[in-house]
Amino acid sequence: MRINARLDDEQSRKLEYLRTVTGRTVSDLIKEALEHYYAEVTAKPVRAVEVLRRTGLIGCAEGDPDLSSDYKRHLADSLAAKHGRG
């Protein structure tokens, strides 16, 4: 995969410094940085609720705050209304 990235002056300076000091290529430095960041992110256990919050799923709809405890009643009412029994 080819990557095209825009770096500001400071980031560009840092990348050039690392390239000069280590003698490594820009590709190698980016690969190493990606591996380091991936290891850091995956080392932290992420709770499902945090993923749902970050993605915006929690809080994206409105409804009865007690829905998780009385969903059967809501479902029965909805089905009764749909099928003309309510």
C-alpha cells in the first residue's frame, strides 16, 4: 500500500531528524511508528460500552429509559397495535 501524507513543518523536521539519525528510510520509520502505535492501542482493553460511545451509537436514539427492563411489554403493545388488538 502506498501512503501519501501531509506533514506540517514540525512533523517534517522530526521525520527528517529521525531519518538522518537512524539511517532508516521514511517507509521504515512509518512502518515502525505504525507497529508501535498499534501495540499501544491494542494493549489497552477496550470495554464494549466505550466503543459504542466513541462511535456515537449510545445516545443516538430516544426511547423509554426503562426499555431494557420492560421491553416485553413494549413489544406486546407494539404488536397489539400493529395487528389491531390494542
